[in-house]
Amino acid sequence: DSGVTQTPKHLITATGQRVTLRCSPRSGDLSVYWYQQSLDQGLQFLIQYYNGEERAKGNILERFSAQQFPDLHSELNLSSLELGDSALYFCASSVGGLVGEQYFGPGTRLTVT
Amino acid sequence: EDQVTQSPEALRLQEGESSSLNCSYTVSGLRGLFWYRQDPGKGPEFLFTLYSAGEEKEKERLKATLTKKESFLHITAPKPEDSATYLCAVLGGQNFVFGPGTRLSVLP
């Protein structure tokens, strides 16, 4: 158990809908990262927040957005969902910045039908 | 554009049979190279960070090395519990790029 929690574990929704994934980092960690893992694209970095501020951006679509709240939990919002958005979404946390050791949560499996 | 390739795609070893996994990368300004282990259906588990060519790190049966173009993950006398997918990633600038992984199976 990494200490990172993600909810929900599974999510099934229809195309065009909007969903919110939630992540609670390990106690004491200030950075939160979001990743998408699909069979054809592998693991892709989406975005990083540090102590409430966006710090780094990867291959995040404009339909996706994230935020980190004052209690350091984070939410990833996915809108106008497409079939291709079906994937495992992981959250990770670290004490400091980008080069720090990251601890991954168990993931949220999103299925878009 | 930053790129990471890993070889082999899959590797089957007998218990105790040592081997190496390769990670080749192209990145502008390497800030760090990372190795992770991932079990099916679970999140990746951090193994190592390497920062500069010539650096080596060890943990139990695993040893990671780094050159200017590639990294190796050496597995000495593996056990069945070492079976997993091993992912390599590079950080250049502000973006992590992951390789496709090597799927390792260690047979008893």
C-alpha cells in the first residue's frame, strides 16, 4: 500500500459525459501527478500540481483539467468523453518536485461506452 | 521530441538466471531517468532514479546503470516474485516520457 488513495476504483460512463476522479496523496506529500495508461499508448504523464499550483504539463487534452485543493487532495476532470478515453488513470504523489520519488495510487479504471 | 524505447519487449528467465533489461532514450537535457516495476492491474512502484552518466544504484537483486544514451536494469539471480513489467521513464524539461516496458517472467 503506497498511501495514495484514489476514488472511484471503476467508472463506466457514456460518450459525451463528464466525470471527476479524486486522489488523496500520502501524508506530507505536496506534489500530485496524474497519468493515463492505455494499452496502445502506454503510461502518459498528464499534469503535476505542487502545493496547489500547476507546475508541469504533459500530454493533457484540453477536454481534461485538474486542480489541487488546500487540503492537497486533487481532482481530475474529464469532459466530452470519447471511447478513446477509456483507460486506467493513476495519481501519484511525492514530497517535492518533479525529480522526487513518486508513489502511485491503485488507479481508477474508466470505461467509456 | 523526447523518446524512450525498451528491449526486449518480453523476457522469460529461469529462477536464478541473471539478465539485463535495456532502456534507450533521446531527451533534451536529462533531469532524471527512472525505473519502475508494475504488477498487473496495479500502480507502478518506484525502484530507482539516476541523474547522470556513470551513476549506478542497487536494491536487493536489482542494479540500475546509466550512460548518455541508455540505461540497464540488471537482475541477478531472479526469483519468481520478480515477475512484473519494468518501466523506464525520462524527465527532460517538465515532461515525463515512459517507455513501453519489458514484461519479465521468472519461472521456478
